[in-house]
Amino acid sequence: MLSKTMEKALNEQINKEMFSSYLYLAMSAYLSTQYLEGFAKFFKVQSQEEMGHAMKLFGYINERGGQVVLDKIDKPQTNYKDIEEIFAQTLEHEKFITKSIHALVELAIQEKDHASKNFLDWYVNEQVEEEANMDNWLAKIKMVGNKGQALIMLDVHAGQRG
């Protein structure tokens, strides 16, 4: 059984993961308007992945006898200066999510909630991958710039994400 403190914190994380999904869907929509369909697909897939993270938490709370309580999701930004800004914001957002996951792990340790600690280890590892992936894409964007053939090549590459 989850403590009320852990239940509340996990519910807050669901909201953060759902916002992440919403944010990446908004980025996808914007990128479609910029004719960067590969990057639009990349962020649509990222959005679906983040919703999966939320649903994994949803299932865990239910499995542990808690109650899922959904909250409102803030409106994400809808316009951007360029693709570099999108990836820079994405990396910063993933760092924010990492801090949130780490705080959940600390809470689980503090409460001696070994089941939650074990469950959250998956998210810790996932965030390492998320940050590294976004950092890699940001570095590539910075190398090629926001226009030209190299950006189109990266767009095609991004669209291969499945």
C-alpha cells in the first residue's frame, strides 16, 4: 500500500508526464507548419512515449491500492524561433523531469518503500537515455544550423524514428 505522501507525489508525476506528452505534441504540430515532417514525426513519437510513462505510473498507483487523481494540464508553448530552440527547451524539460524522478526516488528511500524505489529505477534509467538523446540531437542541430541541406538530412533521419 502506498503512503498518502507517495500517492500524491506519483499523481503529480503523472501530470508532469502528461504535460510532457502535450508539450511534445505541440512541438510536433509546430514543426509540421515548418515543413519539417521528420522532426514532427519524431516529436509525435516522443509524445506517445511520454503518455506511456504516465500510464505506467497510473497502473502502478492502482496496483498499490492508491487512487489516481488527474489534474489540469497547462497549455504548452506553440511557436518557436527555430528547431534549435525546440531541442534546447526539450533538453531542459527532460532535466526537469529527471530532477522530479530523483525526488520521487528520494521519497521512496525516506519512506522505506522498496517497491516504489524498485519501480522508479526504471524511470531513472529512462531519463539517462532521454537526456542523452536530446543532447545528441541538440548538438547535431547546432552543428548544421537551422537551415539548409544538412537540416533537411537531419529531418529525414529524425523521421525514421518508429
